[in-house]
Amino acid sequence: MERAAKKEAVEELRTVFKATGVAIVAHYSGLTVSQMQTLRKQMKQAGAAVKVSKNRLAKIALEGTDVAAIGPLLKGPTVIATSNDPVAAPKVAIEFAKTNERFVILGGSMGKTVLNVDGVKATSCAARLSASSRRRRPSSPSSRTRRRQSLRASFRPMPQRAKRPDALRNTQTLVRTNVLRKLING
């Protein structure tokens, strides 16, 4: 890599790191090309990005940014997932790591806060918590009351029908058939 290309790569990484809200670092050795493409696709769909770069260039680009704390994690074959949304990159990374054992999350940074592996998992869980808090809540006590009453009514035991004597049942059947015959015949 020429010196000019290295400077360009550092500047590109620096703009990414300055604009990002969260950065996740993971080892990716042993992943196939198709698995990496799947990771990139999932990250893109979630609004995140994946970068593979030389560790030394990434450390230089990290200087002076909020996510500079991930510098010590950059050892070996690493991939850096970034996103403006503090939940997108961690969520996709955790889900991808569950299905691909060779993708090992090392840690990350949310702003100036350093995240270990558990911190990244907790950040990804925040998505589920925020989604559950957005569920529609009843707007008034009356709707809540109606819902309770309908639930209670559905769980009440059905009353047993009284059995009719056979003679009465047969008489009613005869009357119905006679009425139907009169209607049909005119």
C-alpha cells in the first residue's frame, strides 16, 4: 500500500469513526467470503456498516475520536462494525455471533464509554426493551375494563342445557316439518 493510499484510508476511517455512535470490534478469522457478505448485508439492512482495515491504520484513525477506546482491541484479524444507532451494530453482531462460532466479539465503544462483551450484549438487549416499551398501552381505564370483562366472560363455564323429554322434542320436530311443508307446497 502506498503512502498516499494509506493517508486516504486513514482519513476515510477517521470520518467514519467521528460520525459513528457505536463501534464493535470482533475477530473474523475462519469465516468464509459468503458469511462475511451475509454479515455486511445484515449490517446494511440494520443501518450499520462493517470495515476491515489494517489495525495500525485504524489505530491512527481512532486518535481524537469518541470511540478511541477500542484501540487496544485491534489485534489480529479484526472487523469493526459501526452505526449511528447505538443498538443496530451490537444487535446484528450478537445475532451473527450466535450462528457463526468463528465470529468472536471482543468489545466495543459507545461514544466514550468502553464496552466489554457483556456490555455489547446488554446494548443489543436494549433493542428488545425499547421495542416492548413501545407497545400500545390502553388509553383509558374503560378500555382496560372492557378487555378484562371480555376475558372473564370467555373463561366462564358454559351453563348446561336442560334436557328435553323425548316426547316434547319429537313434537317440536313434527311441528317444524309441518310448517316447512306448508311453506313449500303453498
